[in-house]
Amino acid sequence: MATVEERVKAVTARVLKLSPDQIKPEHSFTVDLGAESVQSVELVAMFEEEFGIEMDEESALAVETVGKAVDYITNACREQDVEQ
């Protein structure tokens, strides 16, 4: 089974039309990967769908890097008792 990081990269790649190999944990969604505000909202929705969790949109949109998104989603899965 794919790790949380691999799944975050896969979703990010799909939404932003990039190769998962281009995406690094330290990359900023907006600065490095070029996500616009509409795409950021779409990413949150896709992460919720991928992991079967609910995220507070405001705090989720405040997450700036891929690595921090992995941490955020890992914690959300743990808090909501969802299998990663």
C-alpha cells in the first residue's frame, strides 16, 4: 500500500498536471508547484476523498508545503480514526 506521502504526491500531481517525481516534500504548493487558489481548494477536496477524512478548509488551505500536508493529513487520519 502506498504511503501517505506517495498518495499526497499522486493527488497533487493529478490536480496540478505534474509528474509525481517532480514533487518534493519541501515544495510549496503555490510558489514551487504553481497551484492557484481554485486548485488549492480542489486539492483539499481531493485529499479528503483520497483519505476518507474531513478537513477544516481554512486550516487545510494554510498548509503551504507538500511535507506539511503529509503531516496534516496523517494527523487528521489519526484524529478521525481512519486507516492510512
